[in-house]
Amino acid sequence: MNSAVERSHNELVEPRIPSRPEWVALARLAAATVANRLRFSIEEIEDVKLAVAEACTAVIQHEGHGEFIDLTCEALSDLLRIRVRDSGRHGVARAQAPNMNFDEARIAGLGVFLIRTLMDEVSYDVSPQGTDLVMLKRLTGVTDH
Amino acid sequence: MQEREQARRDRERTRALFERFIERRERYSQHNQTADSQYERLRDELAVVHLNLVRFLAVRFANRGEPLDDLVQVGTVGLLKAIDRFDLQRGVEFTTYATPTIVGEIKRYFRDKGWAVKVPRRLQELNLAVNRASDKLSISLGRSPTVTELAEHLRAGEDEILEAQELGQAYNLLSLDSEISGETDKKSQTLADTVGIADAGLELLEDRANLERAFRVLTGRERVIIYLRFYESVSQTEIAKRLNVSQMHVSRLQAKALDKLRAVLAE
């Protein structure tokens, strides 16, 4: 009954959204829809949404971020791949290191810890070109929790 | 730069606290001694220093239908577990180490609460609430409300309103064409056959007065079926269960009742 949806093609959604908090909901929704196509459980979908929101927030809070966020949500055979990229930028990025002070300016760094907890694989790169974060979540097929 | 300096000092202070704490912790575990007040004090201090981390994480799970205070509480349990297990030799920041433990504790709490069932229900409820509020506000405002107005009215975030509207569909986990296993009926039916939706034929019945008149031609059972099906949007399968007859029978009775009504209304 809950077998994966028939997918003859890999599904790819690639919206470009303004780099502002009010657009994060759209990023969450795009990721949730693709995750749902892979038949992730409701809990996993919530986790994906949270991870995407954190990633977008990290980009938005990054000093000198660009005008847009390029989001890529891709359903591979048993894998969800999401990329969050800072784009349309000017100025020079400042490398950020996660640390122990929890004021607003550092929330982004903490968000990466959270993303690591929620997703299976996370790699990110902060360069003068901006934040570029790729996260993967595997379909386990086990929904016994 | 001042920020960074502050962060560095915080980090060093935490590290020093952990050094003293872990030294005591190991001494106790090796000698089977009970902890003294100094040990407890250090543990408490480490917990207090990291409560913001717990809060930071708990807030992010607060939209899943459990009170934030409860999440902070279970998250703190996770924090204490992490403090008790942390080792400076791991070469990772405590924050990195503690985050999965705290999140794990929060998620376990949701699971214990049967959360996987609750989330879709909560979305559906919000979805319904949005529809109701929308009707209500349309009347009071004399126009269709904005999302901002709906959000204020329902004390929810604008993004929540938008998500609730959309996700009602995104989380619709079954295709309408998927077959459902009929309990006794030999013929398999699809989900679409059983969903309670308005019938096009019923557009005839808009006029309530006409309808009441027309209803008189129906038998008691037909009336019950029409009422349940079109006023309560109950599925045929469910009606069949309530009347203790087969779904096929309900289907036949419904068709017959609608024919009768059409005939009366066409007069």
C-alpha cells in the first residue's frame, strides 16, 4: 500500500528564492514535496524541512550574503539530495566557525550541527563565493518508529 | 572582533569546567565513590552554560505540536546525558557532541507521544481551521482575508498557514487510484470510490425548500444515506458499516434515491 511512487524519471526541483526569511517556507515546502515523492515518513519529512530551513537561515544570516538562494531538491532512486547555495552575491564573505556563544550572530553555525543530526551526510563550504551546502538523506525503508 | 574574543573566552571557560568535571567523574567511577557536592556543582554549571543550546534546539521542534517547555525539559535530560558522557579527548566541541543527544531525546519524546499520527492530524486541523477562519473573516471583512489576517486570527505564523493549506495535499500519502483491500466485497475498489465528495447530481438540490419537499419521496433508509453521504460526506463504505449492509447495496440505494429526487425536482 505504501510502496514507493512509480517514478520513471529522477525528480528535480530547483527554485531560486530571494535570500530573505519570508521565503524560507517555500524552500521547506519544495523539499517536503520531493521528500514525499520518495515516500519518506512524516517524521523524516519534518526533519528534512527543518534541515532546509536551517540551511537557508545560515545563508541569510551570513554576512554579505547574496540576493538569492539557489535550492536544488533531487529525488534519486533511494536518496534525497538537497543543495542550498548562496547566489547573486557581491562583497566578500567572512568565514564562520561554530562556537560556544549562542547569540543571534552565531545561530547559523549551530544550525549546521542540527543539520548533521537530521540528515545522513552534510558537506558545506564557506568561501568568498558564499555558503554552499549539500545534504543527503537516504531512504531506509524502515518506518518502525 | 569583540564577539570573537568573547566566544573564545567562553570556549576556554567551558573547557576548563569540563576538565575539572571529568577529572572528578573518572575518580568516582574508578573508586566507586558517590559524587560529592563539588561534582554536582560542576555538572549543574555545565548544564546552565549550555541551556541556550537546548533552547535553540527545542524551539526548532516546537511546531510539531508539543509545548516548548516540555521540549526544553526533555532536551535538558539529553544535555545531562551528553555532559556525563563527553570526553575532551574526542577532539570535538561539546556543542557538536551534545546536539545529536539532545535532538535524540526530543525526538524520542515525540515518538512516545505517538507523534507520527499527530502531525498529519494537526496539519489537517490547521487546514480546517484555516477554512473556517477564512469563511468567518470573509463575512466580517466583506472580502477574502489575507494570509496575514488569517495568521493573526489563528495565532499562527504566515508560513504555517501557507503550509497547512498546501501540505494537506503534499501529505496525502495515498493515490486516489490505489486499490484498497475490501474486507468482504469480492470486487476491489479504489480509494476514489469511497471518498465522500459532493456528487454533481446534487447541484440540482441547492434549493433547500425544494429539497425538503423532495425528501418526502424517499424511504427512511434512503434519507439516511443521502443525508450521511452528502451532508456529512461519509463514505459509502462507512455508511454500509453503520447500516450493516454491503457497500454495493448502499451504492444501489443511493443511485435509486438520487433518481427519485431528480424526478421530483424536475417536475
